[in-house]
Amino acid sequence: IKKKIDQLSIKKILLILFSLLLGVLLSYSMSKFILLSFFSEKTIVSININRLANALKPVLLPGEKKKVEIIKRGKEQGQGIAYLKDGTMIVVEGGQNHIGEKINVVISSFFQKNSGRMYFANLSSKNI
């Protein structure tokens, strides 16, 4: 019973604090999972700006060709790193010898993380 009372008290305090915050601020952003889960129960709409930005980034599918500039070496031998305009990283197999060059690549796969996507690509001999 004490645990239920404590949880209810915490929820009431959080709801009061959030109501005050809404009165003062016109826009807000929350990134803490606990707050998001609590307020989603109260039918208050919240938007995670990072998730929204990642969802709006264009998706490259395996087999798509892209022209990129190799910026630096990758972690593994022979890899080069390139970035798209939106900051998405592309790991290029065989790109280490092309640092500073714009080369054609073919997307082979991608990895979705909370922070965004990371693409893997191979060198392409065909022009784009």
C-alpha cells in the first residue's frame, strides 16, 4: 500500500510540475524515457526531436549508387569514411586509398542506431 501511495504522490507532483512548465514554455523537448512514458499515459503529446530528425533523413537502399568524398580512414584495414550532407556516416570498403577523392560507391547495407543510420558501401567502377 505504501508503495502505491508513493507512486501516486510522485505522479501528482510530476503532473503539477509539468503543468507549470507548460504554462511558462511554449515549446518543450523531453528525452528522458521515464518522463515520456509517464506523460504518454496522460494523453499529452510529446515529440522526440532526434527521432523526428532521423525519420526525415533520406534512406539509401542496398544497391543504390552514390558519389561521396572519402574524408578519413576507417577502423578496419582498407576502410574509408565518407559523410552525407545530413551527417550520416558511410563506411566504404576499399576506400582507404581514396582519401580526399570523390568516388562512386554502391550501398551494400545499413545499420540503424538510436543516433541515426550508418551505411556500408563498396567501391563502384560505374559513373553516376
